[in-house]
Amino acid sequence: MERVVLLRSLSSSSPSSVLASTRLFSRSAHRLARLPRRHRLVPTVQNRSILRRHLGLISSVIRPSVQLKGQLCPLSVRAISTSSAQPSSEILGADDDVAEKLGFEKVSEEFIEECKSRAVLYKHKKTGAEIMSVSNDDENKVFGIVFRTPPKDSTGIPHILEHSVLCGSRKYPLKEPFVELLKGSLNTFLNAFTYPDRTCYPVASTNTKDFYNLVDVYLDAVFFPKCVEDVKTFQQEGWHYELNDPSEDITYKGVVFNEMKGVYSQPDSILGRATQQALFPDNTYGVDSGGDPQVIPKLTFEEFKEFHGKYYHPSNARIWFYGDDDPNERLRILSEYLDMFEANSAPMESKVEYQKLFSKPVRIVEKYPAADGVDLKKKHMVCLNWLLSETPLDLETELALGFLDHLMMGTPASPLRKTLLESGLGDAIVGGGIEDELLQPQFSIGLKGVSEEDIQNIEELILDTLKKLAEEGFDSDAVEASMNTIEFSLRENNTGSFPRGLALMLRSVGKWIYDMDPFVPLKYQEPLKALKARIAEEGSKAVFAPLIEKFILNNPHLVTIEMQPDPEKASRDEAAEKENLEIVKASMTQEDLAELARATNELKLKQETPDSPEALKCVPCLSLQDIPKKPTQIPTEVGDINGTKVLQHNLFTNDVVYAEVVFNMSTLKQELLPLVPLFCQSLLEMGTKDMDFVQLNQLIGRKTGGISVYPFTSSVRGKQDPCSHMIVRGKATSERTEDLFDLVNRVLQDVELTDQKRFKQFVSQSKARMENRLRGSGHGIAAARMDAKLNVAGWVSEQMGGVSYLEFLRTLENKVDDDWPAISSSLEEIRTTLLSKNGCLVNLTSDGKNLKNTEKYVGKFLDMLPSTSPVGSTAWNAQLSRTNEAIVIPTQVNYVGKAANIFETGYQLKGSSYVISKYISNTWLWDRVRVSGGAYGGFCDFDSHSGVIYSQC
């Protein structure tokens, strides 16, 4: 799944700001990117404000970066609720007598209306372990165990341990049971996360037998790992000196070490780490739980073992179960493990202390590695960061701060965000607004792509804008739009392909881990109702102005981070590492060097020696009889409305109507393709004749659950010409369906593509995003590049989201000033070419009654579209040259890829290709590249539509 996102994010993504009305829920990606984990499957796992925890990962549902190539994914697949029947409060938890017999004390029990679940909080009497058992009719069952793991230094112990415990355990004595599980499981989620103060191990599956298999493997892994007895696992996953021959140079190796070198190469990651450590100099957040590459080699195996013994204990655990499985069986499984332990002092030793507020602001200047030989004038970054409180905030204040965050920064029309971007002082926003994933909330805002001489102006602009907002308040339409956006998302309760139970778990744990009530984050109706009533009674200014003044303007705990580009930093860091290793080698005797070479070879031999057949049999695996023979069918009715093909999916959606309008892009001139992503953004972020883009944005927020526009491209099996479309996607409650289609029509036909200043902002933002992606998503860049060499669809996608697109943006940035009429004319030509009733397709998802009522609005919408006849497909017979290439970027890690089109060899599609690509990923590449080579990962992927098979690391 991660790999699909990485590959397709370049081929089918639109600008990140297309979904204006759900911006609240997507800005946490940069924070999560700083959290190292075994496999980064979902880019927005954490939801930073309490609203984000309530609302989960709503934006991931609409965001086009997760669209698979080769099919028009029915929106219904992501949109449906758990069931068509509303669960009642009669859902039962575990039997009280059973719980008592198994050694558990019921602490509290509630039926949570917001998620239609019965939740019971238990405490294991012997150890004090806490368990949330959430029962409902969701077949996608979730388990998670979380430990508070506050580090005292930046050696990366929590991160290395997170990797290592999954490398074999008491009952599963394999080298990598985690990988073996991937081979024979129907899991819907299998992962582990390292946070700055906790470590989380979640799994999910819709198959009950598979689910309990996963639970048992994870419980055995965290409580009885082999790594605490095997220094070689510590060396493999953490760090070690590598020396193949005494005459060679010593090098560092280790999966986490290499992973963090990559993280420390990314400017945004460096900024985030500098911010956190400067805001929290006196507690555990002042160090890096993921590990600083310069500090990781100071970690000893003894410290590693001690950390596990202290914190990976039931007394320090929060355990979560969710879904339709037997609540009694959950407790039975847990009792077998928990009863083996006695209570210890970990809950006291792992407590995170509050950071006291500063008496005066702090300023920090950091350098980041920049490319040599490029213009660095506008490569600075500046970010203002406030720690909001040194004591816990009440729920109403947290909710109000979440609304305030959305009002100030949540959409392109939000005043703080809009003012900064329109100032022309920078290319893109940095800082994520309000973040409360940690013990204390913070607020961050700044710009990147700025000149050094403009840094002071940016700081003044931020403060002046905040003062103005405190003095004047917010537009009533903006408040209404924000309120509707949030309420819609709460009602929709849509976490996309991400397990809903895991989203709920992460919300709950965000408070539970700090010894607060785990039920509170799951309940929003009453606090939200109270906040709405207060806004209605006192006015929004009376609610939000005091928050701006107290927590930001009058708050001395302000840290300003200035980031300066340094083209020599990477080489200095590399030279320092080399010098350190030379000192190490010089301190060794010939006997020491010989012993190190022997140990290196011994580790490699262990890594390359396969597990025995006996050990492999220990890992639970599903049989064919455990797998459903029939796939889940999405009901699809193909019809016609006013001569246009319409797909309808009759599914329960909690009274929400989901719609996609699809336009054929194959008639577009080849030279206009790179403009398409910017055209899509312009439709949503420019104004009409009657309203500016702020008013249009607010209207969308008030009337709908969001509208997005993006390109979609895929190969078609057996054909050279690709399938290429522009998709307009939107959602609204059933009573707002007419408004939804009216607004889609306005966006498509009424928006005036003439705002030169805003278009240049789009170009600068896109350029900054692509430059950041070069470092942080090298896999995706390489995949898109290889795809572009092997098929036309790949070339089209790369023109709209790869290196070629970045080169186009750099040229376009100057052209906007020199020849805007020509660009504006090209944008209009794209609209004229694409918008036609002929060749259009509509895709609808809701229940039968809503679908029937929607037809008249669809018909009215279609009648307003131009009926121009398609000119005929344009021949896009272009591919990049099939030559090997290297792209040089300022990073401490390399990304390597290789690809071929196996259809060109005569291969006929069979199931074998899927098996082979998965086998290569989970055996050869994993063992050779990750385990033996110390790389963060390697994988193989196959596109059944184009025939391209990728191998990357």
C-alpha cells in the first residue's frame, strides 16, 4: 500500500490545496513524516488537534494521491460506512464474570454514540495494564498495544527497539516474523510507529482467525523479543561498524542509522526537529526519539536491553481492541501474557514532565544541506512557534483552538495562510498550525522559499495578521463554512482505506497515554454543541480573539527558527563521519581489526542464512479454506441520464451523496499537459465574475463536504494509448445535492482564469512541493521516471508530477511575468477542450432513495455542459529515452530503481506476476537490500495495465 501511494502520488496527484474544505485534516503529514516507523503506510496517521483526532483522516478519502492506476475507483468503496444498520446500545462487552475470572477489573463502561460502539475500560489487577475493549459491528478488527517510551538522549533507542522487537520472539524464533506474516495474512494494517514519547504496535484484519494470529505474534514480540538476547539484531537494525577486510575503511551500517540519515537530509524534517527540541528543551521532547545519525553510534547494547526491560512491561501498556470479535476472547488472549508479569514502577518512570513556559522569546538559526551550484537567494525558511500552555487544557478550549486553527489556516481562503502566500515573500507555508499530538499543544507558522532580507518582514507580517484577526475577528461566512466542514466530517465518519478502529485508537491514545480519560477524545457531540451555542450567543470574535491574544500574541514562549541553505553542509557532515571512523580505526590493534572483520562476516552470514523449516512452521498462516472464495462485490448499475453514461452504486453512506464527474483528457494537446495540475488548482482557487475565490471557497465549505479536481492517467492493457481523464469529485449531504452540482458547475464554467498573481503563487507552491519531494520521496520520483521511459501513460504522468514537471515549473515561473496572456489563453484552451457533455461520465454513490433524487440534479448539470463534439484523441506518442540516468540531489541517502515492461517480451497476464513481485519484495529484496545491506527498504511492484515491473530500494 505504501508503495502504491509513493508511485501514484506523482502520476495522479493534484496540488495539495485542491480540497479546500478539508484542509484541516491534511496538514499533519509533515509531522508524521518525522516519525520513523517500520513501513510508512499511511501519510496522515496522526491528527494533531482534538478536532483532527475526532475527524480522523477524512482528507485521505478525497485526496487523489492514493488513486490506483488502471481503474476508475468507485468513490463508494471509500465512502461506505461500516454497515447499513445503525448499531444500538444493546451491543455487549465482555461478560463481567469472565473478566473477573481472568483477572480484569472493569473501570468504566459507556456506549459511545459518535462511533456506535460499546467501550469498556479494564485494568489488569496483577500488573495494572489498561485495556480499552470497543465492541461494534465493524468487521475490520483492530488491535494495538502502546508503551510510553520517553528517551533521555538522541541515540534513537525507541526507534531501534521498535524495529528490533519484530525480529523474532520466544514463540516465533524467526529472523523476521513480521515479513513472514505479510506473506500469509489478510491484514488490512500491519505496522509500528515511534512517536517522540510512545511506541505503538497496531494490526487490523477482517478475518477473525488472521486477526488473532496477528495479535499473538505482536504480543509475543513486544514482551518476549529475541533482540534483547541477540546483539546481532541490535547491530542490524540499529548500528554497527562494518569492516570486510582490515585493509579497508570502517563504515557505519544499520537500518535505523541509514533511515535517519535520509530524514536528516530533508529541510522540512530538520525544521520540524529543530522546532520540537527548541520548544521543549527541558523534557523528553528536547531529544530525538528517532535518533540523530551523529548520536546513534553512541548507543550501547546494554542501554538498549535496559530500555526494553524498563518500558516494555504490562504496567506501562495501553491495549486497544476494536471490532465485531468476541470481547471475552480478547481478555482470554491478554490474560495468558499479562499474568506472566508482576507490577513494576514503569508508569512513574515513564511519565512525561511538562515544559515550563519561557519568560522571553528564543531565536535559533539552523543550516540545512542545499544543492551546490544553484541560486540560494530564495532558499531560506523561517517559522514562528509557540508552546501554548504548561498545564492541560479543558476540552472546550481544545475544541475552540481547533476551530481557530481551521479558520486561520485550514483553507486557501483562510486569512493567515492567504496573507502569507499573497505577500510574495515566500513560496510555500511551513509549520502546521496547532499541533497537540504531544503532552502540550503548540502553534507553528512560517514560510519557505524566502530571501534572507525578507525574514524580518515575514515575522512582522505574521504578528500583524494575528493582531488584526484578534481585533477584527472572522467573517461570518468563514465561520459558517468552517463549522459545516467540521460537522460534515464528523457525521461522515469516513477514514477511507485506513481502519476506522485504528483512527479511533490514535484519538483515544492521544489523551490516554498521559493518564487522561480515554473516552473523552471519542465523544464530540456535546462539546461541539456547547461551542456552537457559545459562538451563537457571544459571537465568534468573543470566542476566538481571547485565544489568539492569550495563547499566541501575549505568550513569551516563542521560538523563531531560521533555516539557512548550506551547500557545504552535506560534505562537512560526510567528512566528519569519515574522520570519526578513521579515529576509531586508528585506535584499534590489528587483532581488533581482524575481530571486527570476523564479526562483520558473521553478521552477514546470519543475515543470509535462511530460517529453518521448523522455525517457519511456527508462524501462523491462513489456509485456502480460511480465505473467502468470493470477492466483495460493489453494486454497480450502469445507466443513462440525458445521453450521458452514469454509474450508480447503491450503498449505505449515512445520508451523504458522493459524486464524480469524469471528462476525457485524450483530446488535449501534448504541450498543454504540464499545465493540467495548475489548471485544476485554478478552478478551485480563482474567483468568478460575481465572487472572489475567498467567497467561492467559503460557499463550498458552507454547502458541501468538499470539491476536488485532479487529473487521472493509466495505461490500458493491450493498447499503447493511455486512459486519461480530469475528475471532479465532490460530496454533500442529501439535502445539499442540488447545491453540490450547482457549485461543481460554477467551478468548471464560471471561474475566470485570469488572476496572474494567484497563478504565480500556484507555480511557486508547486515548485517548492516538487523540490521537497525530490528528497523525501525518491522512490516515487524514480518510479515515475522509469514509467515514463516504458509507456505513454507513464510519460504523461511524469509530465504532470515528476522531474519533467519540476523543470517545467521552473521555466513557467519566469514566463508568468513575461507572457501571462499566452498562459491564461492556454488555461482557457484546456477548459474548452475538456469540458464537454460528450464523452463525459458520472459516478454516483449513495443509498437508493438518494440516488433516485439525485438524478434530476445530474440531468440539470449535464444540460448546462457544452455539447461540443470531441475532436478525436491526440496522439501522445512520447516517452523518455530508454537510457540509464542519475539524478543528483543534496541528500545523505540514495534511491535506486530498475524497471522493465514484461508485456513487450510476450508475457501474457496471469496471477503469477502478482505472486512473483510480492515474493521478490518479501524475500530477496528484503533479505539482501534491507537486512544485509542496511537500507531502509526495498520492494518490487507490478502494474498489470502497462506491464511494467519495478524494483526499488
